[in-house]
Amino acid sequence: MPFAAVNGVRLGYEIHGTGEPIVLVMGAGAGGAVWRIHQVPALVSAGYQALTFDNRGLPENGPNPGDFGIDDMVSDTIALIEQLGWAPCRAVGLSLGSMILQEVALARPDLLSHCVLLATRGRTDAFRAALIAAETDLLDRHLEVPGPMAAVLSGVLNLSPATLDHDQRVRDWLGLFEMSPRQAGPGIRAQYQACLIPDRLEALAKVSVPTMVVAFEHDRLTPPHLGREVADAIPGCLYRELPGCGHFAHLEQPALVNAEILRFFADPLPGA
């Protein structure tokens, strides 16, 4: 994997396919490789070139300072797009990645031609703040939740009731969660803290990039009503809510998610 030197850190990245470029920005605690499971194959098959990368703070990038915030991650995304000469490009974000892209659209609209925000929000409410505080408290105490309990908690937070109620599917997911090592360290802590965004809804009224918000019906981390607020704030923004999906909809129901992304990129303003 090549690395890009931006803003004093290294970001591992990969480019897939050929065609019009799309930048994929992942959420907290996960690497760009997650996009390669379902989204990259669909985008490449549709004739696009896809960029995946690891946000600062991930151990895969090597030593990273733990004293950064979302503004630094926004600057990294801007610098990477500029360094690759990809502007203007399409972009897709997930969770924290969507919050990063919202700010890129505000700061540098010239870099983006279209923007898809999966599982986003424009403010931090009390429950999301409590979740982040609990996660960072565990990291600060150097405590590790036992594997089976961590897997169950991940399932409850990230999967839909349909998956949790399907015996074989939930066994598969829980096994995957147990095999996946929990990310830790100051960089991961900083990523979770970066999710504590202030209320940006008023500022988002200045976004001029064609944008679509996609929310997931059973998302407990970024519930649909918070995504709807973002869509209502951004002028002309499209809003889609996918049924039967949790926060991990890009993995749980990838065909639905990919279809919305591709439909928007093909016709960002249907009926206009």
C-alpha cells in the first residue's frame, strides 16, 4: 500500500479501477479496506475509479499523534484530493467520514462535484455524547471488554433487528466481531473524540455541492432523525432512508446502499 505524506502524517491509500474518481472516507476506528468488501467492486464495475484510505490515527499509518480533531481530518482529506489531482471528484462518507465530508464541502466546494453522506449527523446529542464518553473512558482506563460481550455489544449497536433475529446470520456476525481485534491507542481515541462535533446545522446551510444523505432505519449510532436534520439544512439535498438496516448497512445491506450511491451519481437531481 502506498502512503501519502499530508499535514505531518502518513495516510495509507489505494486506488481501484479507472474512470471518474470517487473518494471514500471511512468512519471512526475502521480502515479504508472496509470499503473494498462491497462498495469498491460495485463502483469499479460501474466504471468509476475509487480511492480508499486510512484516516490519521489508525495504527496502519505508523506513529500518529493523538492530539488531533475533526478539523485535522478535514485538512487531510483536502490535501489528499489535491495531492492526487482528483478535484473535482465525487465523494462518499460514512459516519465520521460523512461529518468530515460535510466540512470539506463547506471549506473547499471546488474539490467536490457530488457528495453522498451515509449515516451522518450535524450535531452531537446527549445519547451519542454518552456513547463516545463511555468508549473513550474504556480506552483511558486501558480496559478491554471480553470478546463475547464486545461482540454482542457491537451487534446491538450496529446491526438491524432482522439480522439479530436471524440465527445463522447473527452467529456469523458475532463470530466476525470476535475475530476482529478492537482498535486502541491515542489515535483511535482521538478519532472517537472527533465524533463529538458541535452543532453545525446552521453552517451546513452554506453547502453548495450537490448532496444526498442516506440514513438507515435501525441505526443506533446515527439515527435517521439526525440525518434528516442534515438533509433539511443543506439546500437542495436529497434524503433517503433505507429500511431494515443498522449502522453497518454498507456491510449488512450493501446492494441497497450501493444502488442509492450509483443512482445519485448518475442523476444527482432527479426531476430537475
